[in-house]
Amino acid sequence: MQRTLVYSLLMLALLSNAYAQSDEQRSTLSDQQEVAVTIYNENLALIKDQRSLQIKPGVSALAFRDVSARMRPETALLRSTSAPGSLSVLEQNFDFDLLTPQKLLEKYVGRSVSVIRTNPATGTETTEQADVLSANDGVVLKIGSRIETGIPGRIVYGDVPTNLRDRPTLVMSLDNSGAAQQSVELSYLTGGLAWKADYVVELNAADDQLDISGWVTLTNTSGATYRKAKLQLVAGDVNQVTPQLERRAMVMAAPAPAMAKARSDMAEESLFEYHLYTLNRPTTIAENQTKQVSLLSASGVPVRKELLLKGNDYYYQSSYGELGQKIKVAVFVEFDNKESAHLGMPLPKGIIRVYKKDKAGNAQFIGEDRVDHTPKNEKVRLKLGDAFDVTADKKQTDFKKLGGLGKYNYMFESAYEVLLKNAKKEAVTVTVQEPMPGDWQVLSESHPHTKGASNTAVWKLSVPAEGSTKLVYRSLVRY
């Protein structure tokens, strides 16, 4: 056991020495052949960077520049695509401490620099040697026998420290047993790349059809640029708890096979329990950039509008009297994500903004709502706001406690009056939805109800133009 440990330490020392003495090879974006970017919903992306490199035989150091500054280095994997198995990564270091004047000064703490001063009257320059004592919240220098703070002139450094880079760089110690010219691929997970879906909807004049356009908004704060990237988006909630799941994500996000062209710029397919969207053309995702890519478009989608007055269950258990005057009636629109409705494409979660043209033909914003991931053949329901011309007055007209001696023997009978008022010049239909607690029944009513759910009574009432409709009902609830 001890002999094995000594041998391992000796090999590590030899490796470190070989790594230190080797000349560092640099790979930049000029070597890049192709890059693929797969972005997930939760600030996570998979990068596959393919480059053509000239790699020395044996042990050498490779500085793989222009990677993401927010790379997760433990997920990095370098492999040769032209000579599989010929490359071994012996050691790797992720240098994300980028070169700035402040960082350079910090790296020189405890070292000497030259300070050049210029005489403002004569223009004569003088040079002094200084030791950098501190670079926290300013600089402290020792010049000869005196201590000075601040920067008294231009500071000249002897060199740039090896671990200070002008671009994020993954430095790897490689053992190459194959040819010098190779095509390699570096894959890794990173933060700093995110996407979201936004939709724009325009209702027609009759509020029974809509046109919809979907956009994908990409945001790149990863510290790298991805030129002419093959872009893929994963819609779904990918678990990131353990490294095992992160590695699974890398496998799941492998480039997709050719797919039939959809009715948009992005092809869609199922991937595990998620959906994968592939842009059918390369796109450049620049550093510190937000860009939009078309996702889908459809026109003539049938839509249903609903005016909804929703009650509460608390007033079925006690006496309340007046329950509200001029109560707002909510406005909803709903449409089906089906092929028969000119859609039928899984919709990533996002915000849907709705517009409608006024009489002059100008589109006006009328509301927005957030939707979750919506599979094919599901409904999309949006709350756009509250109606201005349709209101309700509600009151409790009677309340009786019929039982309540035992712990579960409560029985209440109560009556209600709901007055719906319509100031519009056309008739409207209002849905009244009342959540009733316990074991309930409607004893009497002025309009027939339906049972929307086990605890919900629903009335659909027509309210005439510039008129009103009164709903009167009596209920019995038991606990």
C-alpha cells in the first residue's frame, strides 16, 4: 500500500514537472469547426464545441480558450472525434480569473513593479522600483524606505501571471498517442444561458378567433460567444440535484436526428419526458446579448371568451348580509392547442400578450397572462383582466343554522341574490361560479345550475343589453 502511494506521488511529481516545462498550446475560436448549444429552462445549457487542433505527441498542455466563464468544470469532457481513444486528459484547470488592471495588481501583491512618474513641468520621466504590499480597497506600495498609497504614476509589470487570462480558458494536460492533427469535441454544462417563450395574440373584432405568434427570447451572460451555433431548446423541468442527473442531461441533449419541418422556424420532438425544439438554421449567440427567434405562428384559431363571477365558500357557514356592490367580473379567453384549431404544437411556458384593433385599425394591448408548459390537445386559458361594463351586486338574504350539536353535525341553510348588470349595447353571458363546502345541495333557484365539480355550482346567465338579470337561489350545506 505504501509502495503504491509513493509511486503515485512520484508519478504526480513527474507529471507536474512535465506539465510545467511543456510549451502551452492555445486553441481559439479560429480553430472552431462547429458549436452546438442546448439551453434548458432553469439557467442551464449544454455546450458542444468542436475544433480542429494540432496536438503534440505525448504529454503537452492545451489552453482551450473562449469557453464559458460560467462553465461547470466538473462536467467538462474532451474527446477526439477523428481518432477516438487517442487522447487522455491527465489534469485540467479552469482559469476564469480574467485580466483586468485590478486583477493584475492583486496578483502582484508581494512582488516588485516599476513606477514611472512624469514631471508635469518638464515632461521628464523617472522610474522607481516598488513592492506591492496590498491591493484591497486601493493599493499600498513600499518605495525605498517609504510607504505610499494610491497609484503615484504608471505601473509597469514584468509579465502576466500564468493563471490570469484575457478570456475564460480551460487548461488541460493531455497525453496524445495518436496523430498530431485531430478533430476534438469539448462538451460541458454551463450557467449564464437562458431562454423563455413569449407569445403575441391578436383577437378579431368578434372575439371568436385569434392570430398567434410565438417567440423564443435568448439571453447570454455566460462570458462567451457561440458563432453560427446549432441551437436546441429543452422545454420541461430537468432535475439538477446530483451530478448523475447532470450527466444524464448531457446524454439526453445529444443532437437530434432530422425531423419533419413544422409550421415554424423550429422543429419539435419528444425527448424523454420533455420537448426538444431545434432551430433549422445556425444562429450566433453573442456575449452579453438578448435575441429573439421565431417559434411558431398560426391564424384563425377559434377562441372562446368568458365573463366569470366567482364566489367564496366562507359565507355559506355564517350570516353576512351584503357581500359586495359593483363586484368586478373577470374576463377570460380560452382556445384549444389542437391541429384542428390550426395549432397542435407543444407550447413552452411563457407570457401571452393579447391585442385587439380599435375602430381606427390600431392594435391596443388588452391584457396578458402567464401559461405553463402546454402539451398538444390541451386548453390554454388566459385571464385578461376585469370587465368595465359588466358588474354584480351580491347579498345573502337568509341564513339559518339547522344543526350543530355534534362535532361533525353542522347544517346551514342560506339564500342569496346576485344582480348582474350590463352597460354594453349588446347582450352578454356571465358564468356565476359558487364554491360550496361540505355536502351541499341547491334547494331552490331562479335559473338552473350545473355541477362544475364536487364542490362547485355553476350558472350561465344571459344579461340583456343595457339591462340586468337577477339570480336567486337557496342552498343547504352539511359538515
